[in-house]
Amino acid sequence: MEITEEIKASKALFNVDLRKIWKEWELRAMVLFTLGVQIVLLLLGNRRKSSPTVRLRVLVWCAYLTSDYVATVALGVLSRKLGEVNEKSGHLDDKSKLVALWAPLLLLLLGGPDTITAYSLEDNALWLRHLLALGVQAGATAYVLFMAWTSSSLSVLSLVMILVGLIKYGERTWVQWLASKDKLRESMLSPPDPSPNYPRFMAEYSLKQAEGYHVTADEVIEVQVPAGLYATGDLSNIDYAQKTKRGIPVHLIIKAYGLLQIFKCLFIDLILSYDDRDLSLSIFKDISWKDAFQLIEIELGFMYDLLYTKAMLLYSVWGFRRRFITFSLTLLVLAFFSLTEKCPKRSTGKERYPECPKVDLYVTYALLAVIIIFEIFSILILLSSDWTDVWLSVHNKSRAFHRAVTCVQLPRQPGWSNSIAQFSLLEFCTDENSLVCHGILKRLNINEKLDKYHYTTFEKVPDKLKQKIFARVETKFDKPDMLTDPSQIGGVLGDEHTDKIWSTDAEFDQIILTWHIATELCYYSDKLNETKFPEYRLSKLLSRYMFYLLVRYPFTLPNGIGQIRIRDTFAEAIKFFEEHPIKEQAHSNPEPGESQSVSSNKAVHRSRKALQLACEMLLKVNTEVPPAKVKGGRSKSVLFDGCRLAMELNKPVDKLVDKPVDRTEKWEMILNRWVEVLLYAASQSRGDCHSDQLRRGGELLTHVWLLLAHFGLTDHFKMTQGHAIAKLILR
């Protein structure tokens, strides 16, 4: 009994101490946590456009959500603490007055850094909710200031910081409103056109007929001279040899900015005129594939800034002025607070805040100092952007000023990840690299989604692939009729094997899935040297990329029953490998004592060996009878349709002399097929899907889509500019 009572007493004492510590530190912890989260958003918020990794997105997502919630809770705790102190003593002590200064600083932090205003497009659509949150947070801050208001300097400093906080938070809400789909669409629409006055013309027509004239109406088409890429600014003095710190020619940045003003309406599914197409063609017909993809990269970088950052408000005269005002006021508040804190009181000669704990003073200094660093870093990012290069070039500032800005510019991150995701059906179904605790995740019913992330890898986009795509687009521009559904281009490719097996009524998702399986089987069965057969590797990269889009982001592709077909194909493949287990030599464990790098290399080798064995087992299946005749129409699996296609592709060219298939021609045909699939998918995709993908490191599909649009190979060009001017001819 005595031991039990001692344990209870120690627990009670421990709980009392914990509650006391938490009550003392809860507000400080929340403030410091909010500050740390804002540092994460400032440093990583803009890296999403150049990094496809899931870890980065998860970290930014957690920071984006918790920053608002924790700051809101901190304001509530602060107002409660001030209310309790005021209720007990009837007035606030120095500690409470100092802590009250944290309220406007939290309001400022709620405005967020300039590098991220929205995590996704849905945040822009919810701008009205953020406006309401701004009103609530501003009201809570004003309430705190009202309770702590005295004639002291701290109250004046708090009032100044409320102004700065309202500017910062107001900018965030304002730019979300401007970037919302409805507002973007409204801002990009031309003014309403009532057209020429038809009733007045017909009244005059009838009047002349009544006067006895023989009246006819003749039509004269009004020809408008295109305004060009730039509505304002003198570009005659641009140095075409000048490059940025990333080595990008400045004239490409200016062209990308000019094209953005025209083609940004595609991201909200508006249409363009044929004059816009001709203007774009005048640029893209005379540049290399490298400059074309670089120009599109810059253009998409501009679009990312418009949708997810404060670019709409910052890169203007008033944007610079607001940033100068907020920086100057915050710096003045830090200076005055430092002076007043160190100066003693005149009456007593004691310290200014004798009752304030040193920790609270340090937290206040940390808040003000980090906010100043935020402002400086934001200004440097602002000066280091492509927007600043455009402004300097168009307005032709002095070379000395231009060099001064260039000296303070930070190293720039790439415009996109320049990578394509890879997802393999065979690797997923053979389960060669399963997640840790797979059984537990399966019981929680989250294994399928996590497996898709786990089995996704990323590869850099080879220059040869970009060159191939650009050449194919140029060919399609010369022959526009070639941009057709890939299910109907077997004859265009001129391959007898695909003509035999491929039906013209195949759905698009069926094309991707069947050709992915066939490409995987051919890839692991041929075992070619990738340096001697470049189409060999490029075909695999495009195959896995298109399959990745079908599995992870089917909304970027033409509509179909892709998800049903994928699930059925996965189920049939898993069932097949359960009935035909892969040989044990492919799964041998690493020898004890092996280094990590050697073990890793052996793991890769074992994985490749297992995939080769899986392909051999699939290719041994007799597929003489079409699978649809055996399975019927209920199952949408195309596993053995892909096996049939692979066998057809591997058949000898001439059976009479048993001439082996020309692997160079075979892989060139397969690569052409995948390029056609990619181009068709890009031509049929929607702009809002590409807007959403910009925050995930960018997609090759988005770049190809915009490239096709610049060549006029999409359905976005449906308007003619100019009026038909009618005139009366009297006889």
C-alpha cells in the first residue's frame, strides 16, 4: 500500500510539473513552430516546380496546412492568456504587454512567403474562405491589441505591425482571388463586342430601296495587323548574346513572356485566333528543338508563378512599393523595439521590461529578425526571377543598374524537373521490391496506393527523345492529317505485324496497356546494348511513362475505362505469377559481409533477372486463340493481348527463309508508336489538368501539349479577328 501511494504521489507531482511547463511554454512553442514552418515554406515552397519527389510535396503540404492552423490556435491562446491576466489583476503586466506584440507578428506570418500562396488550384478556388479567415484573424489581432493597449511604445509598434500583417495577408488572399479560375477567365476575355450596328445598316438599306435605288451590299474584310508579342516597351536594344546565370539567353525569356500573354488562356480552356497561331508559328518554325523546349520550359515557369505564387502582385510598380513599405516598417519596428528595450525608465532608472522573462524577449527578437530575413530573401528571389529579366530588358534600364541587379541575383532553380516517371506493370506484379510491413498496410487497405508511389521511379528526359518528338511535330505540321488516333495508324507506320493484330476500334487506354506489356516483354527478351540501339531505351522510357500516367493521373488522358482495365490486368497478372512462381535463383539473399553498394547492385541484378524470367514465362503461353474468345467480355484484362503482340513483333520477317526480325527496324517502329501515342494524348488533354501538374515537378505531356499548341496542332484555334465591313452599292 505504501509503495502504491508513493507511485500515485510521484505521478501526481509529475503531472503537475508537466502541466505547469506546458502552460508556460505552449504559446512560445506554437509561435516558434509557426516560425519554423514558414522557413520551410520559404525555402521549399517554390521547389515543387522542379522536383517530382513525393517527400517534398508531403513536407510542403504539411507545412502549408499546419502554418495556418497553429497560428490560429496561437492567437486564441494569446487572447485567452491576456483575458485571464486582466481578470485576475485588473491590468496587464509587462510580460503580457510584450506577448501582445506577437499577435500582429503572427498575422504577418499568416500571410505566408512570396514563394507559395496556394498548394493546389483548389486553394485558389477557395479564396472567399481565406478572405473570411483574414477577417477573423484581423479581428482577433485587433482584440488582443485592444486588451493590451496603453500609452507605451509597444502598443504603437503593435499597431504598425498590424498594418504590415494586413498587407501581407491581404496580398495572399488577393492573389488567390486573381488566380481563381473564374477570375482568370474573366481577366483573359476580350471586352464584349456588340458588332457593327446591323439595324442602322438595314434601315439605311431600306431607305435607299424606297428612294428607287437598286441596292446591293458588298462585304469588305477588315484586316488587322497583329500587335506582336509586346504591347509596350522598346526591344530594339536587346542584346541577343546576353544570358542569365542559368545560361539561358535573355531573348528566349522575353519571347516566352510574350507568348505567355497569348497562350495562358489555354490553361483555362479558352480559344485563340488564327492570328495568334500564325504569330507563334513565326517563332517556332525557325528555332531548334533545344530552344523550343527551353522556351516552353520558361513559359510554363511563368504560368506556375501566376497560379501558385504572388507574381501577379509583386512584379508591378505597386508590388515593389508594397514590399519596400513592409520591409521598411518591419526594420523600423525592430530598431525601435531594440532601443526601447535597452533604454531604462526615466523615473526609476531600472530596465524597461523588468518583469519580462528573457525567453519572451528572445522570442520577440527572433520573430522580428526572421521576418526581416524573410523580407530580404523574398526581395532577392524577386530580383532573381525571369520576370525581372523581362522588365529590365523591355524598359532598357542602364547597364550599370542591370549589372547591379545581376550581382545580387541568386542562383536559379530549373524551370521543371526534366524527368519522366516510370511505372512497370511486371515489376509491380512480380513484387520484387515490396514495401516494408506490406501485410500491415494491406490490412489497413492503403497498400495499393502506397505501392504505386513506391514502385514509381524517375528518369531524366534524354535529349534524343526531345529531338525525336520535335521532329515528329514538325512532320505533323507539314501533314496535319497525320495527327490521328493511334488505333488507326497501323498502316501509316507500315508494319505488317501490328496490322495483323491491331484492331482499329481499340480504346486509347487499351492501346497504352497492351503496348506497354508488349514493350516490356520485348525489352527483357532482346537484351540489347542501349548505346547501340537508342530506340531500345527510349521506347521503354515512353512505355513506362504513359503507363504511369494511365495508373496515376488518368484525367490527363482521353476518357475511357482505363481504371477497370488496369485492375483486371493487375489481377490476372498476379494470379498468373502465383500459379507460376519465379525460380528461386532470382531471389537469393546477399552474402553476409557484403558492402551496401555491392548488395544494392546485386539486388538490381536480381530484380532484372526476375523480370526476365517473368517475361520468359509469359512468352511461353500459347496465345494462338485470341484471349477475348476464351474470357468473354466481362474481364477487361489485356495481359495476354500484350503477349500476343510481343510474339507478333518477335516473329521472323520471312518465314520461308526464317530470316530473323530486324531489331533496329522493330524498335524504331515501337518508338514511333509510342511517340504517336504521346502526341495524341497531348493533343486531346485539357489545360486545367496541366495547370495542376505544374506543382508536381512538371510533366513531359504538358510540354508536348504546349508545343503542339504553338504549332497550331490542337483544337484551340477557332476565331478570326476583324469585322466584315459592309458597304452599300447604289445603282
